[in-house]
Amino acid sequence: MNDNAMSVLQHLGELKRRLVRVAIVAVVFIAIAIAFYVQIFEVFTDTARRLIVDVDGVVAVQRITEGWVVAAKLAILVGLVAAFPYFMWELAMFFKPGLKSGERKYIFLLVPASMAMFALGAAFSWFILIPRLVEFLLRLSQPIGDPLITVGPLVGLMVTIMFWLGIIFEIPIFMFLLAKMGILTSGWVKTKRRWMILISFIFGAVATPTDPISQLIVAGPTWLLFEIGMLLVKLAERGQTE
């Protein structure tokens, strides 16, 4: 076996060991979350449940397995989120030997920045968007009948919105990385500003199709993130020219 093949196998072996450690950490966090699934569910759905109760609605379990499925989903979600920083650290350590000193600096800055932006997006949806959307939908349906909300769709909706808002908040980081790779330029991005405004409002309409106010709540930050990304693209270009 030649040296190149040995090198590839060694790198794959190291990657496997790191991923195994990440998996162990994730399983530990998931097990802890399962032990406290009731508290996690109460915290995660507290605002939504209070809004439902305020309109004389009921949060119900429709199928006998639904409670366990929701508990397992939340436990896995919490476990993976808790283990994600460790996963990013292991990934950075894996790539570190092959990076130049300047590239290492960006990894150790962008990894925590990426996690912080995702957390900010999830928090934005949890504290601002989801309560506004749930309240609007409940008021819309209240004249028709008393709300009977099952926990499965409720938790699924909340997780989906939080995930996609977390991804959207990664836009500035993504734009910075593309600029560093020479794919994006500030001049090209500037010509697409009108398109980004349109895309922001389309995304707001898709994410919250029933509520114009919620659409604005989503579209506004999405547009602002693009503007922040433009500043980071210029910063990336400045760093390349210096």
C-alpha cells in the first residue's frame, strides 16, 4: 500500500474516532434530555400552551404513542443541539493540521459565530415569531370552534420554524465564506439587492402564509441579514487585498 493510500486511511481513521466521540457525547446528552422530557416540553411549549389556554383551547395527545414520539423528538433535538459545539470543535481540530495560520484564524472565529447566529435565529423565532403566529392562527380559528391542538403538529411546527430561521440567520456567515473563496464580490452582490428584498418577502410569505404581520417580522430580519452579509463581503475583500 503506497504512502498516499496510507495517509487517506489514517485521516479516515482519525475522522472516525472523532465522530465516535461526538456520537457518545450526543447519546449522553439525549439520555439526560429523556430523563427530563417533561420539563423540556413544558419550557419549549410554555408560551404556545398559554396562548391556547387563553382562548379556551386544549393541548391534547391524539394517539397513544404521540406523547412518547414528541418526548423522543425533543430529547434528540436537545441532545444534538447540546452536542453540536463539541462536534464543531472536533471538526475544527480535524482540519486544523492542513490549514495555514491565517485560515485557522477564520475557522476559530467563524465556528462560534456560526453557532451564535443559528442560536440567534432560533431564539428570534421562539420568542417573537412563533408566539405571534400561534396567536394569530388561534384568533382566526376561534369563531369556528374551540381549539383542540395535538402536541405532535404543535412541536413539529415550532421545530421546523426554529430550524429554518436558524439557517436563514447563517446568511452573513455564508456570504463571508463565499467571498473568501472568491465566489462572491461586493460589486456583484450590490446589484442583487433588489432581488434580495423580493426574496426576503417571498420567504416571509412562505414561512408564515396566513399572517401579513408575521411575514414582515420574517422578511425584515432576512433583508437585514443580507445587508450585514454585504458588509462582511467587503471586509473579506479588504482582508484579501491587504
